[in-house]
Amino acid sequence: MTTEIVFTELERGTRDRTFDDFLGIAGLMSMAETELAAFTGVVTDLFGSEQAQQSAEDWVEEFELMEWPDDEAIPEWRSVTIAASARLAGRVGVHAAAA
């Protein structure tokens, strides 16, 4: 669907549920990409590009395992990042301090 057609449909108010779903999914994927980029950027700065690459793969695996909300709630991307961070910590030998 071209941009011109999309805007024409929006102007006429004829969007259907599929188009709304697409916009919602596109927005969620954009948010996920932002979270992943921030995570890998920090990992690169702290541990180097090799760990960042592995951490990105871990993040995607955790993303695939994530349970999506049943309603229209926004998924908790931080939980994916936390799980990938735990994997990173295990690889680099970082242990949580005892409380």
C-alpha cells in the first residue's frame, strides 16, 4: 500500500481493523527496536562488540519467549532486557551483591 493510498484512506476515515492492527504492531516493533538498540549500545560501551552481538541474540531469544498481553497493553520490553542482561552477567561473571 503506498503512502498516498494510506493517507487517502485516512482522510476518508475508511481505515479497517487490519490497518489499525498494522499500525499498532508497527508501533510495538518500533518500541522493541528502540529498547534493543539502547541495550546493545550500553553493552558495546561496557563489554565490547562481541558481547553486544551475543547480547542482541539473547535479547531476541527472550523477546520470542515473552508472553504477550492479552489486552491492548504495551508489552513490558524491560523484562526482555532484564532477562538478556542476566544472560550477559552469567557470561562475563558478574554476580549480584547479597542484600
